[in-house]
Amino acid sequence: MKILDRYILISFLRTFISVFLILFFVFILQGVWLFISDLAGKDLDAASILKFMVFFMPSIVPMALPLSILLASIMTFGNLSENYEFAAMKSAGVSLQRAMRSLMVFIFLLSGLAFLFANNVIPYSQYRFLNFKSNIAQVKPAMAISEGQFSEIGSFNIKVDKKSGEKGNDLTGVTIHKSSQNSISNTTVIKAKRGKLLSSENSNTLQLALYDGIQYEDIIPKKYEERQKLPFTKTSFKQYNINIDLTKLNKVDVNEASINNSSAMLTIGELNYALDSLRKDISKEKKSFADNIKYKAKQDLVKMPDTLNKSSASPKVSASLKVFDKLTDVEKIRILDNALGTVSSIQFSISGSSDEFSYKQKNINSHWLSIFDKFVIAYACILMFFIGAPLGAIIRKGGFGLPIVFAILIFIIFHFTNTFGKKIAQEDGIPPFLGSWLSSIILTPLALSLTYRATNDTGLINFDGINSFFQRIFQKKSAN
């Protein structure tokens, strides 16, 4: 490696590592803020919180890495131009492409590592993260009662306005919604002015004493017409004790993995295998649904003569317009009513099944997006370098001033269009390929244009061309 290549590479690496660590730390703080409700109030030890953050960290890389490359490229080549080092290189016959050669090798290697990271490390971390996040929500539920929000503990949803006392056992403004495994059973709502937790943290039973409250319980009558009145019972109490069994909840292992059906947890090979099964399933279900609709319509047509009090018309003749005109008005009305009922039934079936098919299609789109995302991450590293390096050479500014402004604007465009495209593709508005690559398709011409302008020293905006355009206009007006 020549001295020039080594110098540029070391300058870039110093800036890149510093920027990446800063952005990585910022995104970690953002993650802590987003998931603070999953960590606070669970009485988790430091090791569990550390595991939570470690499982979350790999998901930060797809955002931090491209932005770090973009900002480091702008700053590195901006410093070279600002200190006239790049001008000295050009005077010695070193072009922009030659100066970028060592960095291009590094960026291509980094993009390959980013692809491997996205295909292997991120799916595994998401697998562990989602399961860990699901399990810690059930750890020590006696400590999970938070102020101002409902906390699910077993079959109870508990909300308190304020917690007080040395251990937070004194509750004020308690609202409890009691759910039931049987969907037709009564629904119970309990409201109390005060409450107190009487059990210890290590107990398998959560004892909750409520004071000065009212219990509302819905009643479902046997007669359907009476259900529309929505009857309920109201019971007042001075003290009411509730025992919540925590045996099953306290046996939750935060390291146990039970969620394994998310597309974010799968590698490309696993995603292709899952897609093959999903496409076959939805194809079979659509064909089966269409056959059922045809069979139902055919059966209703066959049964149509029976609804006409055993009319002499055969199924084939009854469907013809000539025989239909010979029928009486009463028979015509009955046939039309029967046909209308058949059409309404088919429409209801289609409407009910469309949501199910839409959900399954969204699941397929999600798998496709997960596949394309792994390639987009790798390409984004290359794209951001070919935007940042020529842009830094053009603006001729290093440091954390102007380069940060340009980097943030470009990355906002990239991130917004990427999120927007994937959202539309998820809803089946556009193909998943286009949704995943939309941001790259938009910014690739910008990278090519900046590279061309930096190579030919035309600047960010060709003011000479603009001036000559307006000069020609004014000359024509003055000539007239």
C-alpha cells in the first residue's frame, strides 16, 4: 500500500470510528427511551438490563453504519480539500478516483460484512430480543404496577393513579378490569379509592386489599332481546381482598425463547423456505375459496325450483330468460329474492375472506422486505460513500459544521423514503422490491452526479451555466 493510500485510509478510519461510536451511543439512548416502559418497574437486575441492551444493539447498525460512512466521507474529503491537500494531489496527477481507491476497497469489504451481519447476526439478535422483551413483561408482576397506565397481571388489568409508601405498596385511585377465559362470561370492573399490596415480592400470590370501592359486573341474559338493555349489577364495598395466583407467571424464564415466527428473525435461506410455504398455502386457499363459491352458487341454482313450490321448470330452463318471462310475478319475485340472497351470501363470504387473504399477503410482503433489506444495507454503505466523498471534495469543508448539515439532510431523505416505501409495500400498494429499493433508486443518480461533478471540478451548482442562460434571455429581450 502506498503512502497516499495509507494516509487517506487512516484519516477516514479515525473519523469513521469516532462518528460511528457517537451515533451508536445516540441510537442506544433512543432505544432506552423507547423501551423504558419495558425496563422500569420490573425490578430487573443489572445483568438482565445489560442482556436487553446487547440484544437490541445489532438492530442499530443498519441506521448507524450508512450515516457514519456518509458523514466520515464528507468530513475526510472536506478536510483534504479545505487544507489544500486534495489540490496538491491533483497537481501531482492524482485524480479523485485514484484518491478514493483505497477507501473503495475498504467500503466494498465493509458492505460485504454488513450483508453478512444483516443476514446472520441481526436475525439472531432479533430472535433473542423479541423473546426477552416478551418475557420480562411478566417478571415479578407485583413490581409491574405502574402509575397512570394499565398493567396486565394474569387475568387482571390494574391501573393506579398514585403509588406511595416505602415500597410503593400504598395505592390511590385503583381501577381493575377483570377478563375471563370464557368470552360469554360476565365482565367485571372494580374501582376503589385506596388499595394496599399485602404480599411479599417472593410470594406466589399477589394479595391486593381494596378499600371504599364499587364493583360493576355485566349480566348476559339468556334471551337475546334482553341483552340489548345491557343489564349489570353494582356492588359497594368497604374492603375487598383479591388474591392473584402468580405461580405460572413467576416461572417465566427471561432467557426462554417462544417467539419464532417473525420475518426479522430469519436468514435469507430461511426466508426463501418460508416464502415458498406461504405462497403455496395462500394459492391453495384462494383456489379452495373460489371452488366453494362456485359450488355454493351452483347448489343454490339447483335448489331454486324447489323454492317455487315444485315448479315444473327444470334447473336449466329456469335459468333461461324465455322461461323466466312465462313465470308469474310471484314466482319471479321469489327467484329474484333467492338470487339476491345468494349474491349477498357470496359477497359476505368474499368480504370476510378478503381480510384474511390481505393479512397473509402482508405477511408474504414482510418476508420479501426482510430479504431485500439485507441487500439494501450493503448497498447503502457503497451509496453513502459515493455521495459523501465527492460532496466533501466539492464543499471543501471539514469538521462537524457544514458536513453534518449535508449528512443529516441526505440521510433524512434516505431514511424517510426507505420507511415510506416499505410501509406502502407492506400494505401491498407497490411491489416489495420497489418499496425496499426506493430510497436507493432516488439517491443513486445523486451519487453519480456528485461523482461526475467532483471529478470534473464543476462544483455543486454550475453557476456559469445559469448565468449564461439568463444572459441569453436578456440579450433576446434587448434585441427586440
